[in-house]
Amino acid sequence: MEFFGDEIDAMGLFDPDTQRRIENLGAAEILPAAEVLPQFTPGGYGGLLEGLDRLISQAKRRKGSETLVQTLEEDRERLSAGTAFPAMDRYIALIYPVMATAADYFPEDAVVVLSESPRVAERGKSYLWQLGEDAKALMERGELAGELADFARTFEELTEVLADWPVCYLDAFTSSRYPQRPRTLLNLLTKQLPSYGASLETAVSDLAHYVSDGFRTVVLVSSEQRALNLQALLREQKMTTAVDFQLHELPGYGKAVIAVGGLTAGMEYPVGRFAVLTEGQSLLGKKRRSKPVTNRQKLGSYADLSPGDLVVHEHHGVGRFLEMTKMTVDGVQKDYVKIAYAGADVLYVPATQLDLVSKYIGSGEDAQETRKLSRLGGTDWEKAKTRAKKAVKDLAKGLIQLYAERQRQPGFAFSPDSPWMKEFEDEFEYAETDDQLRCIAEIKQDMEQARPMDRLLCGDVGYGKTEVAFRAIMKCVLDGKQAAILVPTTVLARQHYLTAKQRFAKYPVEIDVVSRFRTQAQMKDTLRRLEQGGIDLLIGTHRLFQKDVKFKDLGLLVIDEEQRFGVQHKEKLKELSKQVDVLTLSATPIPRTLNMALSGIRDMSTLEEPPMDRQPVQTYVLEHDWGVLSDAMRRELERGGQVYYLHNRVETITRTAARIKEMLGEDVAVAVAHGKMSQEELNDVMTRMSDGEVDVLVCTTIIETGIDIANANTLIIEDADHMGLAQLHQIRGRVGRSTRRAYAYLTYRRGKVLTEVASKRLGAIREFAEFGSGFKIAMRDLEIRGAGNVLGPEQSGFLLSVGYDMYLKLLEEAVLEERGEKPERPTECAADLSVAASIPDRYVPSPEQRMDLYRRIAAIRSEADADDVMDELIDRYGDPPRTVNNLISVALLRADAARNGISQIDQKGANLNFYLDQFDLQRVSALCGLEKYRSRLLFSAGERPYLALRLKKGEDALKFGRRLVEDYAKTAPDQTEG
């Protein structure tokens, strides 16, 4: 909201990721964020405090009420300070002596509609029973006064209230258990319309059929623009339709209207001659696309600085970040970042140069305490960089030879897409994201080259990597080659097998699987057909490595979750994948893989765009508490869902399952799954879970990969502090695979003090709950574990000496040099002007946000970058003050100067000095010869050549600085020749 005085001047919706306004609003209804609002009751907080005093007095007179008295007194203290707290609803009976129901807010002419009334009744009774149980538990623990326990109406009382209004029951089936006996029963026979996929022709044909049959037909689309686009498209098909965005009235019989609205599916009501088509079924292309991920959500926002963190300054080395501080220099107040170095040395880095500072990532969390700091002005840092540079040069040479060897290997060039390939892609039932389409195109391009593909496909859990892989497999099979999918576990092999059978069902693609789920006879038959070419796609675990597995003509190897294979398996992989196209799938790339990909040694495609309508998993980290966890399981079961309970000890898993069964009741189906079960048992449990026959699956980490059950949306993990970050992220990915909100409870033993590393891991998994966190988690894991082993022990010493970011930068340069390409080493320009250039606290109050903005402004390289930052500032904080405009101008001056070989600009009194990276007599002479600079511009050709511009009193240093840089740019040879 934007205010003009105490009036709202403008308001709109805003995207927390981009921090940008996405829609202006003329009006908004703001609802309370809490159910209990004592300040808005007649008695206010005063009435509540009186009631609490009465309860405290009564409790003190009762024996054994010490805990209750303590709870009441603590709550009274918080309330007397006007502080709300989460458990305040336990005093609802004091705050609202007369309890209201939703019915008290119905207008007099209301009609009450109950959808699926038997389930409403069941849920209502279950909810009220749960409230009663919770109240009992609180009373037993001494946290709730008995007088406050009776605060809810019974379900019977609620149904009696409805007798004052006409009630309509909308049920799929008639029932004998309606809360009130209905006077009339109506059977409405409707049918859901099928999906039209990409076939606009079929959609138009059906629409024409409905119109000619006299139906009143409504077509719903997501926006006004899409409505107009569809109308134009139908006009081309000789169909006339009206557009009524708000659908003020239904069309006449034999007419069709396009309106804006959202339904998940369309329907036909033959008796009423009425049909609704929705955007999911017809329209402008087959599917809606979700909004692309923004740069702010991608890799790069993992390393936010906190005081005490180690940092690397590009020119001065490793120091410790202390704080952001204000200093007055030459009468101008500016923000500086204070960094401590060895001894008592301190460096103050102007906020305008924050792009030179990065977080140090080296040997893990311990390095934060033990890493030796660089000495300011010493030679240690330059020596460390030189040693690291030589080491990465040797490494790059080896890597490039390996890469070049693979490039030289003869491979198979797959044919361009055939009509069958197009048909296979069109049958995909979901909307591809833009990222999926891009990745598929990149993979196809690789496959059509006459050299073996080696591509890494990175995408978070549930982002559609499998479909991308299936399309590559289809391309391979259509050219008469065989494909294989290598997976780390039998459970994942089974899941891929079932998914592949379903996806390729309409095509003559022979699919089989090798794993311990198969009998000896089945395995023998599979291997015989594989060698004869009778199997097109083979899915298997490390069983694929064995000598008896022989392909007739393998063309593509897909490796799922490469990081789960050991060193020996990876060596065998190299043998298996020679001269074969390889596609590796990973949700959480291990740091080594990530580094290789980022260094350009391996081709990489990334899926960063989440599927539509998915919600992030709500993640909690807490001590193990059976009370909290049983509530969580009950809530999931009450909404018709299923639960994973991860107990990673086979010896005690049955006992844990029995305890859960006892807690939840005999009618709850609890099953056990672990890796030591027989193949038949495990297969049976997994099938029952998939079919919805199991309510709670108590399991080990066997579910880490390959389980895809959309209805399972609560996950509980015991001893989560024992697990790695990537593993936790994978396991959490088992829930949240539908549009329903999912919950993950990461627990550790009661009373246990977590190690710092475990604490940071659990903190990171909770922090990175949003979609697309795989990259961030890989980088945070790198930060926690350290990068010492990233490229092998022989490189770790050099990596530690300069930090991960600097090491990677040196490696990238070395790789380019070995390839014969000239690495871009742009001149960096430091600017220190007597200009008020800062972000005032009153404009951006949060220190963290100010730091982030300083870094982003320092990284500005063009007018377009500056416009982008300026738009965001205006949108988030309003019109920026002059000092912020100056800050952006300084960033642009630095960028322009760096492009023109100027390494430093500083202001000394009335002189503005421009230090040149290289002395070019011709350019300097041309600039000094300009009329406007005569007698004002001096040139010094010392050890560090510089130009000195004398400013007149009152002249703007920024304005004249930019003007001189522009004029100097025009003296460049390619400019003067034109």
C-alpha cells in the first residue's frame, strides 16, 4: 500500500520472489490473521485479564494445580503487555462468552448449500471430537482450566441451527442420513467432458455439435485477452461466438459464449441442454503454461552474509565480515562494509564496490573459526592465487583432454523427429513448462550429433525430469536402438517400469526390468531377449553392470540419481557408456557434478520452473513429540490422505508401527516397508500403498526415490539430524506431488542438543522449502560440508587457500585458455567520489535488504540493468531519494569506465582522477585536445598513468565524470575510424 498522509493513495498485489507489483487493486478486503481478537470485543483486553485473574485465584485454591497457575500467570503477563500469542484461542470462552456460528452471519434470505453432506457431517463430528481430545490433553498437562474446556457447540446443535434456512444438499449419492429430511430429491445426470489435448479440431467439432444440438454452451478461459484470442481463432473456423467476460447471463439455446473463469474440468448436462468447456480442454494450444522462474529464485542467493562470516575480497583476500557501517569522508556520509584481516587490520569497502566481495566457502563450517585470515598489503594473497592458478591449469588440461577424447569418439547421429515422435509428445497429459521444452530441445540437438552425448539434467523433485527422459528414449527407440535406465534402488526400478509401461502403452515399445523383484527364470528370459534385440527399453539397478547383461545395440543410457552410485559403480559406468549417449538425471546435484557443469566441462540442462498449481511442502523442525505427531497424522487421515512415517531402524520398526496403530485406532491401516523384506512382501506393501489401502506407511529410507503417490501428503522423519541435506530434500519430495498442501515434520530426539552441522542442515531444509530448491540445497551442502573434496584431495589445498568462488573463477579461465579461447577479464573500476551516494535507513529500514540492494546496484553493468533496479526500488519502496539515484549513477560510471580501461576514479579536492589500465598516447592526446578540456584536463604518465579533470565550483562530479568517460570512449580506434 502507498499512503498520502493517512489516506491510501494506491495499492496492489506483489510477488514476494521478484518483490515487484503484479496487479493494481481498486479495493481489497483485509481479513484478520487470527481467530481470537480480544481487542475488538466489548470487554477488550481488560475483560480478558479480569477473567484470567479469577481463574488464577480459583486454581491457587486447588491442590496439584501448580502447572496451571504458572501457565495462566505467564499468559496473563503476555496479555497485559498487549502481546498476542499462538495458543491464545484456549481462552476463547473468556473472550467470547456468547459463542457465534457461521449461521449467525447468514443474511435472512440465504440458501445453505452442503456439498457432499455425509462427508461434511463426518468431518464435523471428527473435528469436534478432536477438539475435545485436545482439550482433555491440555487439562491433563495442566495447561487448560476445566472451566474453559467446554467451548464448542455439538454437531447436533449446529444442524438444528440450519433448520431456520432452506438447505440444498449436493451429493454424488443419495443417503439415508441427512441432518434434516429433504422434501424433494432431484437426480441431475451430468457427465464430465474429456480432455481435448492439442486437438483444436476436435474441440471446434464438439463446440459446433453442442451449438447445432441446441445446447447453451459456455467456454471458460483464464483471462480477457485469451477470450478475445479464442474468439478470433473460432472466427477463422467459421464459428460465431459471443464474449461476455463476467458471464452476466447464460447464452440462449443453440448459442455459445466465452467468459473468464476457472473450473478444473468441463461438463455436459443433457437434460438441461447445457455444456461447459474449460481451458484445460480446448483452446489456444493444448495447455496453460506456468509463469517462468525469475532470476532471484535461481542459483546465487544461497550465500547471504552474516556478521562473523568469512569473505573473499578479490584484491585483498580472505577476511571476516564484521558489519555494515556509516562513515563521513570529505563531508559526505557513505555506507561501508567493515572486514577484519590478520592482526588488527581492518578494510572498509565502499558499498558501491560490494561486487568485489563474496562469501568464503572452503572446508566446511569449521573453517569459519580456523581459517587463517589474509594480511592487508602482504604478498600472501597474490602468492595463493598464483599457486591456485597453476594447479587449476594442470587440472584444466586433464579435464579438457578427457572432454576432447569424448568429443572425438564416434557416436550415432539420431534422425530428426518423425511424426510418431510428434504424436508421442502431443499425448503428454500435463502442460509442459517452458523449461521442459527447452531441455528437450537441447537433448535432441545433442542426440542428432555424430558424437556421444554427455548431458546432466538438473531439476527439482517433481519437476518432470522423467517425461524429458522418456522423450529422449522414444527418439532412441524410433531409430531402432535400445535404451536403458539405470537406477540405484529396486523400488525406483519398479516405479520407472510401471510409469514407462503406462506412458508407452500405445506404442510397440518392449519394456522390461532387471532387479531382485524378478525370479531367476524371468531374468534369464529377459537377458535372452535383450541380446536378441527383443527389448527396446531395459530398466535396472546395478544388476545392469553384470557381465551377463548384453545389449544388441544400446543407443542411450539414462542414469537416475547418479550421486547414489559408489566409485566402483561409476568406473563400470564409464565402460558401459563408451560411444553411447548418456543422460544423467539429478534432483540435488552433488557439488562435484555441479562444479563440473558450471565450469563448462559437462553439458547441463536445468528445469527451474515448477509445475502449475503445486504448493511448497510446509516443513517443521521439532523435538519428537508423539502428541504433536499423532495430531498431524490424524489431520492427514481426516482429509482422506496417507502418511509416511520414516523410522530408519529395521530392528524396532515393527514396534513403532504397533505404537502408531494403537494411537490412531484399529480402523487405521498401518503397514511396514524396509529393504530387508522379501521381494514379494515389499512389492505387496508398495502396491497396497499405491492403491490407497494403507493409511500410514512406517518405512526406512527405502522410500527416498521412486515412490510417487499423489495422495500421501504428510511425512514424519525420526532422527532427521542423522541425515544429509540432499537425502532430506529427496525424501521430502515424496510428498507434495499434487495440488494439495503437504506437510513434513523433521524430528530429533527429545532433549538432544544438536551439533552445529546438524542444526544448519535442518535449518537449511526448512528454509529452502519452496520449489526449485535443489540447486540452493546443493550449494548450502557444499557450504556446510566444505568444498575440500570437490575435485579430489590433490586440489583441496589450493581450493581452501583462495575459497570456492575464486577457485571456480580461476578454473573457468584455465579451461577457456586450454581451449584456445581468450578468457574475458573485464577491467574493474573502483570509484570514490565526494558525492552523497547511499541507501538511507529511512528509505530501506532492513539492514539485510540494504546489503542485498547494495550488492545488486554494485553489479549494474548497463542502462537496462539500472532501469530494472530502479523499477524495483520504486515498486517496493517508492520514489528513491537523490542519494540512491547517485548510487546508481556511480554504478553506471564504474561500468562505463571499466569497459574503457579505466581502473579507478577518485576525487581529491577539486580534481577528479581517472587511472588508466594501459597508456595509449593517441587516445589521451585526442581527449586532451578537445576544446572543452583545454586547461582543465592534465595527464600524468607515471607508474600509474592518470587523467586529472579540474572541477569548477558547484560542478557535479558524477555528471562530468560520465561525460569524460563517454568522450574517452569515442577516442577508441574502432570509434574514431567510423
